Amino acid sequence: MVVIVKVIYCGAWGYGARFRAFQSALLAALPADSNIQFVGQKTPTVSGAFDVYVNDTLVYSKKQTGSFPTAADIERIAMVIVG
């Protein structure tokens, strides 16, 4: 089964690099045989968003936490994916 990880991030603030770093860190935290599809969606306006969804379920929000995902957050998201 393919797991879809969608990240909606602020395009106006240039969070694309943060998205790519998150993607790399999450892939490193997952088993090599994980079937993951990443979708990055940048907002066209200033939003401050960095929201992570796993199969359409919000699992992390920068607006709620006030910060980008930490290593511990990434490990928690990996556990959500692995089950």
C-alpha cells in the first residue's frame, strides 16, 4: 500500500528547502522498503504554513506548534507511517 505524505508549505517564505530537508529526514527514519509518495504543495501567499498529512490526516502543523518538525517529531511521524 502506498502511503501519501503531503506537505503544504509557505511558498512566499521559501520553505521549499525545509520541505526537501524534511523529506530526506523522514525517508532516513523509515525502513528502506517503505512505499512512500511525497507531495509538496506550496502556498502562493504568505501563510507560514508547514503542515504534514499522512493519507489526508494532519499529523504535524507548524502553526499549531510554532516551529518546524524536530528530529523527535520526524520519528513520531515515521511511527505513524509504519503503524
